[in-house]
Amino acid sequence: MALTKTPIELSSTPSIVDGGNATAITIDSSENVLVGKTALEYENTAGHIFRNDGFQSSIRSGGNVADFNRLSSHGEIIRLSKDGATVGSISTLDGNSIYIGNGDVNLRMIDVTNDIRPVTSAGTNRDAAVDLGDANARFKDLYLSGGAYLGGTAAANKLDDYEEGTWTPTFSVTSGAVSIFSARYTKIGRQVIINLTFQVTSAISAGNGTLIFTAPFTQFTNGTADVGICSVYPDGDNNNIGLTLNNSSGNNTEFAMVFTLNASYGNGNFIISKLVYETNQ
């Protein structure tokens, strides 16, 4: 059945007023109702489809397809149900935000404060109660232009830097000669972990030795008691392992390996150091 302008009597019927000059509504043989469409297709023609099995489809070209406008008060705009039981909703709050979710697990999106926050079924803040992901359903990567607050909301709880990389230290040794074999660091906040290996290119004489090198980041303060360990490898002469510590000159860009060699330490061997220190960068 198609309603057109032809039946004049419809214009006086209180429930239906037809002011069109073409087919306005089509009810096909399967009792599907079509508005602005004459065929049951979902892709190319603007209009509405109300199928007899409850499915609805709206198609529009070049504009929003649906507009839901709640008047007078804030609250639920769209309710989603399964077998009559509510499983979720989209609601408005304070005239500046919406929140969507299920029960007391909702996300509120606020334009004026530029944030998304967990809220209750009433849209009020729900602090420290909702997890993001699960042990068996993890998100992949997290991209942040700022930091992450861990275990609290104070400035001290903010982790705003994590970095892994290499650097090329400048160095000097009390005797012999060495070259850089590898120099790696991991920076977590203000804590820096370095792994530094030198290879001996000219034998280092027996006795007390010092190898001074520059760090990838400056120390927090001159004279900070940052201590690491260093060792020589391979070693068949029972040489003593040494300490890696901030340079005694107080230079906040340098550290020193201090060691004692019972015998000359030959060409091709390694001096290996690991150090954890605090930076002001």
C-alpha cells in the first residue's frame, strides 16, 4: 500500500495528513514499512525502513542520521536492553557531557575539562574502582604525550619519562688504552641504569687504576653517593673487582671506575661496569 495525495479524505483524518505529491509510505507484501523508499534496500537510497521483525534502518546522505534530544532534564537518552533487562545506556549530565556504560561502569566524556573519566550509573565520579583491560584481555600499546600517575596523584607519583638507548662516553684511563665496546642505558624517571663495557687495546699496568668516563645524563648533584660495580674479564690473575662511583672531582657529568690489578691486564680483555644513579634531567 502506498499513501499519496490522491485520497482526499485522508487530509481530514486526524491521525494521517498527506500533503505530498508522490508516494510517501510504502507497506510491502511482507508488512515492512518504507518511508521515502520504495524498495527494501539499505545502501543507496535515503529513507527509513521498519521491518516486520523489528529491525530498523535509516539512511541519509551528507548529514547526521539520527538526532535524540531530551528536553527539560538531564538523564538517560538511549536505553539498551536484552530480554527486557537493561544492559547499558547513553545519558546526558550537566549540559556539557555524556556518559555511556553498564551499571556503575561508565565513561563520561567532558568537553569543558577535556577529559574522560569513570563514573557511576548516575554520572558521578567513581575513583579507583574500574580497571582498564584484564589479565586475559590486555590492550596492546599505550601512547601518551604526558606522564602516568602511579599509586597516587601527587607530583611524586608521576612517571613522565622512560627511555632506552646508547651513548658515546668520553673517557680516560690511568695506564694503557681502551676503546668502547658497548654503552647502553635505561632511564626511568630520574633513575638511570647504565651498562658500559670497555675493551683493552693496550695493556693496563698492575696496581691501582682509574677509568673516568662521562655519563649519558648528569648526576642529580655533585658528590651524590651513587655506587656501582665493575669487573675485568677474562681474568686469570685474581685481579680485584672495583667500584664505579661519582668522580671525586665533583664533576656531575663524570663517573670513575676504581680498581686494583695484581698483574698487567692485557690487550683484548674487557672492563665491564654496571651503575645505577639519579639524574636531574
